[in-house]
Amino acid sequence: MSGAVQAGWAPPSGPPEPAPDRGWPRWLLVATVLWAVLLGVLTWWSVRTDPPTVREQRTLGQAAPVVDRAVGELVAAIGDGAWALAGTRYEPGCRVTPMAAGAALIGGVTVFVPEGGERVLLERVADRLPAGWRAGVRAGSEGPRLRADAGEFVAVEGRTAGAGRVEFEADTGCRPVDRPYATPPSTAGDASLAAVAEAARALGRPAPTDPEGRSASCPAGGRATTTLVTAGPAPVDLAGLRSLAAGVALLDTPEVYAYRRGPLVVLADATGTELRLTASASCP
């Protein structure tokens, strides 16, 4: 083959040289940096000023006062009746996320009514709770249930817990624990101690020891209180308390007896294995 170059045809000169890498334009780099700074500032501002949008953004310590106030609202809504504050329960061991442990805080009130009056009580309480709570009573497979929202993702419920027994609770749900929880101090007043001691004597039981004080913040100020003692085993004949009731008893059944002693509601609960005596002062 001849080595001559054919006219009109250029010999191959290898691959073309790559275009020079100019990098990102300066204006694009500046815009990216400014956008990142703006996002950081907006995130900082949102964390500091925006209200929480999910329960997990509020710690247990922040939610505890809401529970305290919610229980006080329940006491005020219950009004006159055979009631006592339930002990506040601290329940650790739940999971806020798969990687983070948490705890729940639950406060409540127990009310006894004549059998068949449970729904009437739930509806009356729902009507008296703050309008912003959007309280309502609905029928369910386990009986009527009150549901309300006390704010800050604290749920309020009321339900029947046996014939003539209604339990109300304010529940934080699972929250991050920012500090160890300690039950607020509450001492038993002299009048409450005297009332439960008098009830124990009327039933032939020894003077109670180790009283437990419970309390909750009232909507208009002050605190609702309950003094609780155990007074021996149940069952027990509660007829001995009738002489202490000034007028008509608030409730008179074989296992529960309640009456007024001045401003206090004295309640004898023999529904369990022990006789529980309480003296409670409602909200002013």
C-alpha cells in the first residue's frame, strides 16, 4: 500500500483535548454559603421560639405542672361527691424513640357514685371542664369514656372502673426525662388527720399511722388535698360511720361510705383487701 496521503483527507490526530475545568461559578458558591447560613439561623430561631408540635419535644419535667393543674381542674369539675385524689404515678421504662428511653407521669381522681350513675358523672364533669379542653363522652365497648386535651399534649380520660367507681386521669404519655422526678411534698393537715382518726375509731380500728398526703393545684388558686390512711383488712361493716354523718350521707353502700365533716369529704373504701380512709378538701 502506498504511504502517500490521499488528497482531501486529513490524517488522524488523536483524541481531542478536554475542555479546561472552570469549577463552580463564584456567584453559585456565595449563594450556597448564604443559603446554609440562612437555614441555620431559621433552625435556631424555630427551636427557641416555636411551640412544640409533638409530645416528644416536651420533657417530663415540663409536663408535670400541666398534670398537676389538670387534676385540680378535675376536682373542681367533680364538685360535691365521694371523691379522693389518687396517688401520682411515675412510670419509667417506656420508649420515646427506639434509641431513647422515657417515662410517663399520671395523676388522677377516684369518684364513687351509686351504681348506674357513672355516665351522668362523666357528662357532668365534661360539661364543667374548660372549653379549650374539648371534653366529650363517648360510648365504648368497656362503657362510657371521657376524653379531653389539657394542653401540652397531656391527655385527660375518665372511665368506669367497676360498678359505681369512676377514675379520672391526666397522663403525659412517654416523655424524655430531663431530671429525676420527685413527688411534690404534701403534708396531712390536722383537720384531715382528725377526721380519718375519728372514722377509724367509729369502726373499731386502731389509730391510723403513716398518713399519706396528696394535693393538686386548683384553677382559682390554693390546693385540693387528700389525706389517706389504711385501717386494717377488709371487708368491714361500715355502719358505724352513720353516726358521724351530719345529715344525709354522700354515699352509703356495703363497701363504700362517704359523708361530710365540715369542709372535708370523708370516704371509707372497703372494695379492696384493705380498708382505706381518706379525708379530702376540694378547691375553693
